[in-house]
Amino acid sequence: MTVGIDVPDPRGRTGLDRQGRDLTGNDRVRILDVEVLACDWAVLRRTTFDYRHSDGHVSRERRETYDRGDGATILLYDPDRRTVLLTRQFRLPAYVNGHPDGMLLETAAGLLDGDDPQEAIRREAAEETGRTVHDVEHVFDAFMSPGSVTERLSFFAAPYDASASGFETAGVAAEGEDIIVVELPFDEALDLVRGGAIADAKTIMLLQWAALDGPFGASPGRSPSVSPR
């Protein structure tokens, strides 16, 4: 009996070796085997498949995929004061890969955990910043590290009410979160991207969107920003 396949893993899941076996969308790919290498909070799989290349030859490939579920992130902004609301928290993977202290400035984000992306991001915004958001704008979806991580992230933006009460520190203690809420002038946030102090991909993407097509951009035909409720 194997954990995560025949018997439940720590999150109660079984059949984790079935993911991806029945894919038929690409006739160049034939899935041969899926192995579960680890399953705890996330699932690490090794998939063996045949791939037919453009010149016709077929190679046998093995790839590991890390499945942590899909997620959502949101840029909270005040169009009148030209500010954004970010979070700062410790990220172990960044720390072990050379970040000086592992404390990253980020947009609020989290896993869907079975919720609709808009529901999930409203929940995460409340948990990580103390702000209640209603009129969220879907910006785009993106695979964040498609070479090895299955996660698809939904990107959102919404205005926040600076006069409403929020948190200075936030997060779900039971999940080990210890989050500092940081309000920054938008132009300063862009400078932090240029200087490398903001190094989180989703945050950079949303800040650049805000500068080009979002609330701080000047794209022709863009509708006015929604006022906070």
C-alpha cells in the first residue's frame, strides 16, 4: 500500500498517480507512466512520456512536476494617492537561493484551495492585508514556472480604501504566516523593481501592468478605475 495512491496522504488524497495519464490534447505526446515521488503539502511526480519531435524522431523523456495547486494574486492600489499595498514575508526558497534575508515584498496571494479565483483572492486580501475588496478586476492568468511547477496563477487588481482600517501585521498564524503590510508610493515601488529590492515575479508583473495598462497607465480607451466600496 502506497501513501497518496492506495491510502490517504496527510491531506487525505489518494490516486495521485492518475494525474496526467489521460491527456490527449497533444498528439506528439504519449504518457507512459506517472510516479509519485513525494506527497505532503504538495505533490512531486515523475512522468515518463514519448515525445515526437518536429523532424519526426521520437525520444523518451522523464520530467518531474511539482503540484501545489493553482493560486491567485492581487494588486491593491489607491488611484488618487498613487499608492499600492504590498506585503513583506519570509520565503525560505528565496533565502536558500541567495536572497539576503528571505524577506520578499509581494502582492497579496494564496492558493485557491477549491474556491473560485475571485473568491480566493478576496479571502487572501482580507487575511494578508485586513482589507475587504469587492470590485476586483481580472488582469490575466499565467504559468509561473512551466518547466517544473504546474501552478497557474490568476492575476487581479482592485482599489483599496486608505481611510478604512487595515492591518500592520497579518497572516494566518496556524499556517506559520507572519506578514508585514507595506504601503508604498507607486513610483517608489517601480524604483524598487528597477533596483532589485522587489524580486518577486508576480509582483513585478502586476506593477508593470499597472504602469502600462492599469490604473497608473495612460493606455488609450482604458475605462476609469473603479472606486473602492
